[in-house]
Amino acid sequence: LSDCLACDSCMSLEEGARVFQQNQKEFFRILNLNKKCDTSKHKVLAVSICPQSLPYFAAKFSLSVNEAAKRLCGFLKSLGVHYVFDTTIAADFSILESQREFVQRYQRRNQEEHALPMFASACPG
């Protein structure tokens, strides 16, 4: 989240509060709190890894992408993270949905004035 441009185009007020809670300082505060308290009182920590970050780690440490993913997951779990999710499948679904929408719009281009162009983007952060 340190790369967030705060363009405000992706979030509502409620989502903004959630983003505020998901920062490095809060992450380490909860990790330290979990180490000090009874396991029944632990806060569950979940981390999602985007597919774009894995090739960076793989190249930086001269690993395959799969090995980088395994090591990153192991590292996060060694810190105390409970769940690590790979968001590759979410990116795949997003691409498929964008493709489906484009095909529908392309087929309607002669019937609807605003069927095309279609704009799609991802967060610039």
C-alpha cells in the first residue's frame, strides 16, 4: 500500500478505512501483539501476493517464480502470518471478464452509440 497514489478512484469511505488498517506499521503491531498474547486471542493475519511481485523476487534472488513464491510464503508464515493467498486466479478472472465484456460491446457497436470504446485499467500503484 505504500505505492498507493491515493487517487480515490478505487475505494469508498468504508474501503478507505480498511486500507488505512492494512499498513506496515499495523501489520507489525499485530504480529508483535500475537507473539505476546494467548493463541486464543490472536488476530488472524492474511496476506495476498499479486502475480506481478513474484517475478521481481525471483529475479532479485536468482530463483524460479515457483521457488520465489514458496520461499516468500514460508517467510511470511515464519513471521506469524496465518494465511498467504496468491491472487493470480483473481487476475485471470478479471481478464476473462474484461474479454467477455469487450466481445459483447464489440457485437453491439452498431446498435449502441456508447458500446465502444471500452476502457479498462488496473491500479497504477
